[in-house]
Amino acid sequence: MFGRYGKIGLSVLLGIGIFLFWYIGYPHALSYQEQYQLFLWTGDYFWERVRLPGGLADWLGEFIVQFFYVEWLGALLLAVLFVVIQRLTARLLPPSCYLLSLLPVAFLWWLMGDINVLVSFPVSVALSLALACIRLPRSFSWIDVAIVPLAYWLIGPAVWLYVLLRVLQLGWKHLWSAGWLLSVLLAAYHWVLPQWPLQQVMTGLSYYRIPLMYPQLSGYEKETYELIRLDYLVRNERWDEVVKRAREITVRTPFWSNCVNLALAEKRLLADNMFDFYQSGEDALIMSRTRDLTSMLPSAEAFWRLGLVNSAQRYMFDTQESILNGRKSGRCTKRIAECMIVNGHYAPARKQLGLLKKSLFYRNWAEEAETLLGDETTINAHPVYGKLRKLRYKDDFLYNYEEIDKMFGLLFINNPENKMALDYLMGELLLKGNIQSFQQYMGWVQQYGGYRQMPLGYQDAMRCIQMQGNVPGSPYAGYVQRMMREGVRSEE
């Protein structure tokens, strides 16, 4: 059905399709994978991976993922990986069944719709297929006594695929290799890996980001990927695109509200347009501390830009510690180092920069940042770090999320040039329905806000206050009514 050039052409089309899918459709998914690891070019890092079963596949997967920092390069490497899997599958099939070689690729492509499936899994599949392509004479079937344990240690439980293919190649008499592999797994658990759950030893230590969990077979879930996209846009400071996406798609979560409000604040549109968009409640500007690997990122970014540097560092540190497979995060490590530089904590900053210097794409930034350590004049003149040193609140105080509006107020009093802190203060008062304080601080808006006229959002809120919420079509009135309805439902 397919000649030589037809097969090559099909593989090329497959590679192009996969490249375009990731580069144009899902670059934010690549960024998501990259930000939850920090690949280091050191022997210790390599040994730390290969000392566990599946370690070579894990190391190779992280090696590939580091290039996701450059989206087109990450998409290209994924395309190459998937084409390799397709071509290896084709080698194991009869020529007449060439189209069936697309099935493993389609399955893996769909499986990676779960954001916690790691690239080490398709890498392990490719390694198992490559091993099966080494066709040994039937008389050499005994060699699997040595190959199976070694392959398990390098590839992980995906070596079951190799064993299955060997049975198909050599016949049912080779079923002993399946029993041998099971014995290897149990022996490894008993003698080498007793600290790991048996379930994880059997299914892989490094294929899925969350231990003892399995892929959620729901494909590319729209709302999840929309939140990942917004975080990706925030990370790259593409504020216009955040606002544009928010006008097209609403995801009713605090994470979504945090991202959108930060973008509005960066464009000085928060006072005018905040309630034109969905607001999740009192946590719509800044979320409380939540121990997972995603939720606090937009809040940490907001803290950083507001000048609450310690809070930004704490949120980023908690996010990094919440990565359940124990990896470091390049994104978090970089921001933690920046917070330490702004605060003048140079010794721990040097330690963080030392890690980043061993990476590929963070190295240049880390080397430049290291030259700033101890150089107060240069840091104070820096367009970002110098500004934050002026904005940050320098006296100690107790952190209380329930009174975060007061923190915004203190930040503004500390430096009246911090207009973002003023916008967040007024926005938080409206979110909480603290009308008395909102009216009290309107004088600050007039004196320090830098607006030629009263922001439209504040005008709308004042009308709602005066008319006791009876303002048809009012964005703020709509928010208050929704909060009242949801409050009644929660009480019931």
C-alpha cells in the first residue's frame, strides 16, 4: 500500500502535525512542563536519576523537557520523539500494516493531554520499542535473562512492552520472560526499593508527576488548559493577551480571576474594568496559601509586582515544595533568587544562582545576576530590583490573609507612588463589600491615583451604594447580588 517514499512522507506529515499542534496550539503546555523541573548538567544529577528504576528514561525525558523553554524547539523535539516511536513501531509490523504504526503515537498523544504525564513515559516506550527491534536468533532467547533486569532498571516498567513483543516474536515458549520480569520487579521491591510502595514499583517511579496516581483519561480538558494558558501569558508578561482571552473565555475559579486582575492592574485598567470580568470573591485579587503546584503562581506574581517581596518568595517556595515528584522548578528558583537579591540576602541568593548556573537556559541570567550581589549601587539603579526596593514595606509585620486589604493599605502609605497597591486596596474593599472604607479612601484615589477623572468602576460602585444596589446593568451590582445568592446557598 505504501512505498518507501510514501512511508517517509507519512512520517514527515506526522512530524509536522505534531510540531504545529504543540507550537501553535499548546505552547503553554510546554511551558507548564518546563517550569516544574530544573535540569542540571552535572554528573551528580545524572546519577541521582539513574540510581532508580526507569532512571535513564527519566533523565532523557527531563533532558528533552528543558528545551521546552524555547517553544519551537520543544515542539520540534516532541515531534521527533513521536516520529521515532512511529518508525520503530513500523519496523515491528508487517509491511501491509504500516498504518497501524500510528496507533501508539495517537494513544500517547492523547495520553499526554493529562498535564501530569511526564515525557519520560513516551521516552521509555521508544526505548522499549528500540530494544525489541534488535532481532536476535531464537537460539539466543536466553539472553533476556540479563536484558530484562537491566532494561527494567534503565527504562522502568515500560519494559513490559519489550517482553510482550519478544513473546510475539519468539512464540509462547518465551512466556517465561514475563514471569522472569515479574520476579525482577518483586525482587527489586523487596531488596532495593522497600521504601517505595509496591504499586509504584510496578507502574513506574517517574512516568507520572503525582505518586500513586494514574493518568486522567479525559484528553485535553478545556478549562484546565485555559488556566495553564493564562499562567503562561502571565509568566511572559503578555498582559494584552490575558485580557483578550478573558473576554472570550471565562473559567470561574480564583486562579482565573487572579490572572485577569493582575493583567488589568499592569495595564492600569483595574479600577475601570475589574467588575466587567468574573470575580471569584474576596480571593479574586490574591489567593490564600494553597499547597499545590499551580494555584499560588499568579498570586506570587502579583505580590512581586506590588512590592510584597517576602510574600512572593514564600508563595514561590511553597509552590516549589508542592511538586510531588520532588523536582526543583526553574521558574520558582529564579524568582526566589530575585526576591533574595531585592532583600539583600546575598548568601542564600548565591546558592540559588549556583543551581541555575548548572542549567542551560537559566545560566546566562544567573551569571548576570551574580554580578549584582553586594553591589548596592547597581541594584538600586536596576529598573526592576531598584523599583521594588522603593516599593517594598521594610518594617516587619504579621501576615494575615484575612486582612490583606490592610496590607495593601500599608504598602501604599509606605510609598504613595505605588499605584498598583492603591488599585488593589480599593478593589479588595469592593470585593469584601467594605463600603465605608471604600468611600473613606476615595480621597486617596483623587489625590494619588493619577486619573484624569474618577475611574468608571468606582463610579459604578458609588451609584450602587447610593441606589442600594438597584442599578440595572451595573457590573458591581451584579457581583454583589451573585455573592449574596452564593452566600445563601452555602448557608443552606
